[in-house]
Amino acid sequence: MELHIEAIDDVNVIEIIGRLEAANRDALKKAVEARLAEAQTKFLLDLGQLDFIDSSGLGCLVSCLRSADRAGGALKIVALQDYVAKLFETTRLDRVFEVFAERSQALKTF
């Protein structure tokens, strides 16, 4: 998994590339926690290039959302591929996260 992190205004856009699974989920969690420690509380996770996610990866997303919420911020998702979108529907995570099709659309909601 690769993480590309870009600040757009006061939003941390984190593009997740590859696989988000038990073996690498801590990298995402640490990236979010490091920014929260610096009082950066707005996150947009771009999953457009996510090839695979397992239950540990889903749990990591929920954990990051909770951390952002506790800090008074927000974490939103953009660009779900079909496979991930179906997984979000099946697990009802589409009701937990704010999910957007386009990055520009999502950024306007912060």
C-alpha cells in the first residue's frame, strides 16, 4: 500500500493506493494520528486506486473516523470502486461514512 497525502486548504487528502489489509493498516492509522496530534482534523480518503480491502482495513477506516470525530473533525470518503462500494453497502458502512463520487464535490462539504 502507498499513501499519497496532500493538504488542500485545511483538508488532508489521503490517497490510498494498492491494498489496505492487516499487514499495512497501521500506516494509515499512524498517518491520521500524526495529523490529529498537530490539530489537523479534516480528512478525505481517496479510495479510487484501492485494489483490495479486508475486514482489518475496514476496521481501520472506522477507527480513523472515530479518531477524527473525537477531535472535533471529520473524515469522508471519495471515489469508491465498484468492488469497494459493494463491500460498503454489504457492511452498511455507506451509512456510517459520508461517501462522494468526486473529490471536488467532497472538498466543498468541509
